[in-house]
Amino acid sequence: MTKLANFLISDLSGDWSKPSIKFFRSNGSYGYILWLTIIDTNFKKKSMGIETIVTQLEKYASRRTIIDFISKGVDAGFIIKINSNKDRRKFYIEPSRVTIKEYTEWSDEFIKNVT
């Protein structure tokens, strides 16, 4: 347990060279949860609509804050926003290649340090 605690302390307080991870972590719990949610959904090969994410994160931040954060992530190239083929008013989000790559590198390091 000490190894895990030490890794997490170092990991969370370290200077991050991975810009996507720094972006998601810079906005409290909702950024961190959004990051893990879109990564998890991507690896499960599922789609997640913006409304679903807003509903999940509303207990951590306001609707406007979450939507603004998603927009900033799209602008920064960390999130991809995709129109639904069935309903052009509906959008799905997924992580960009950069976000997936940096998550994979981070998770490999995490697993290596806690096992």
C-alpha cells in the first residue's frame, strides 16, 4: 500500500510533460472523471454522448462548466467531437490519439510502479 500511496503522491504532484493529462487533471474531479470516462468508453468500443457525460458529472460541476471544459478539450486537440449520423443535433465525444497515447504511457508507468 505504501508503494501505491507514494506513487500517487508523486504522480499527482509532479510536473507533467503529458499535456492531455495535465489538461484533464487541471480542472478538479470533473476533469479527472471525464478523462477516465472517455478513455474507458473508447477502450470498450462504445460511444458516449455529451448529454450522458454532463449528467454523470453534474454533481461535480455545473452543466455550463462541463460543456465549456469539453469545448476547451476539443480546441486543444485532446477530445474529438463527432456528430451523430441519426440526429445531427446530438454529439459524441471520444479521446484524441494524443490523449489515448498519453493515457497508455501513464497507465503502463502506473502499473509498473504499483506492482
